Amino acid sequence: MSDLDIASGLLLYASTVGRERPRFVKEGIDSALNERPRPGQKRKLDGIQEAHLIAIVCGDAPDGHADWTLQLLADKVVSMGFAESISLETVRETLK
């Protein structure tokens, strides 16, 4: 199948298929389906923790606050034990 045919069947861009096809051929299906380790610092929150953060934002803000702020959310992440510390930028990027 062409990259365009595969892309339309999987609702992907043809460029994505073109990038991943050689990886699939050389390294196999597991490599093509799973992310490679990324350079830099390890992620602060995993997918489950990110889902919890999003669920918190969807709930009521703490007493005395009309809305959640990034600082309140960062403090909540730490108090829940998801991370020892977390930057406001990490919280913002997670919610983005």
C-alpha cells in the first residue's frame, strides 16, 4: 500500500507513515508503535498522573478561590505525591 493509502485508513498524515515505515521495516512492530526515549530530563508526570491533574482542574477550586491557578495545581500535585516538586510551566504544558 502507498503511504497515502495507509494514512487515510489510519487517519494519519502521509508524512507520518513515511517516517515510521522504515522504522517498522528495520526494527519491527514494537519499535514502530512505541516511543523511543527522549533526550533531556525524565517526564515529571506519567499519563495516569496527567489524567488526575486534568480531573482536578475539572472539579471545584479549593475554598476561597474562584478558579484553579497554576500554583494551586502545582501544590496539589505535590501534596498528592505525584512529584516532589513541579514547575508552573510543567503544569501549564500538561493542561495545554
